[in-house]
Amino acid sequence: MNALTKAAISALLITISSPDVTLAQMPAPANPNPAAVQAGDYSVEPYHTRISFAVSHMGFNDWFGDLTGASGTLTLDPRKATASHVDVTIPMASISTTNTTLDAELKSGDWFDADHFPTIHFVSTKVIKSGTRSAHIIGNLTLHGVTRPVSLEAQFVAAGTNPLSKAYTAGFHATTVIKRSDYGVKTYLPLIGDTVTITISAAFERR
């Protein structure tokens, strides 16, 4: 957390605790109405963007991990989905499973080989509106040096001015499923599952 964010949080806490301030005076929450979203160019807000994955652990249960530190851009046009575009990069070194030994193994050459393939990259090629607040985002995913097409099922969550940073922010949720073997990651197959479910919680700030 940077110094600016800490200062903003402190200021907000002081405001909330003030006896002269009522809840009615606090900033309005994010607006879930997609028609109210501001069109324009956005950048990933990395501190509140997270990519989670789940894979079968020997058939006993699912094992989970996270990737953070994403960067990238979003061009958003809520009135014309086909004009929207997203381009995001995630550092492979950020992988975390809460087990440091396993994290090191996943970064090694036996798995994702973070030294040789330091980033995961997704760039959209087409956005198709599928509902009032949802869309299919079709694009290319580059992982472990292999690029393959994927489709994200994306859902608009809400947008509005962040009361701490004062940045206009739009939030989205997305899911997709890939096979790690398609990207050349075959260690312990089929003992450890091939199918990987990816869940994305993304925040973008308007530039």
C-alpha cells in the first residue's frame, strides 16, 4: 500500500468517525447500471485486480492459487461493445498458493518456467455483448510461450468514483477454462488435473 493510499484511508476514517458526518454524506457506492459507465481509455488498477486459478489435486479436492500485479489497458464503449478492447499482462513471478515451496516449484522449469516465460499475456480480438451486463471476450492467451485462443465470460460489476483515490473506476468479473497441457505444462499429468478454471476480478481506472 503506497503512502498516498494510506493517507487517503486515514482521512476517510477520520471523516467517518466525526460526529458531524452522517452516512447520507458519505460518497455514493459504485453504480451497477451499465448505461451510466463512462466510455474511454482505462488502465488496470493492480492493487485490486486478482487472477485466481483452481486445479484438481489428485482428484481429492481442488487446489487454488493467485496471480497479482497485472498491468494493461481497457478501451471501453458501453454503447458499442464491439469497439471495446482489453490488453493485460500478468507477471508469472507473482504466483502464490500460500505454500512457498510449491510457489518456487511452479515458477521452475518443471512447470511455468518464469525465468524464460516471465509474463502471461491476454489481448482481446473481439467483444460480443451477451446480456445487459455481460459479454464474451474472445482473444489470445499467451502462457509458457504458447499462444492459443480463449473466450472469457465477463460480467460488469459496477463503476464510479473511488472515494479514496478519486479515480473513476470500473469493475468486472470474468471466468474461463483452459487445459494446461495445451500450453506445454504437462508435469504430473494426469495425477494433477489438466483442466484449470480461471477467475478474474478486475478493476480499471479511467485515464
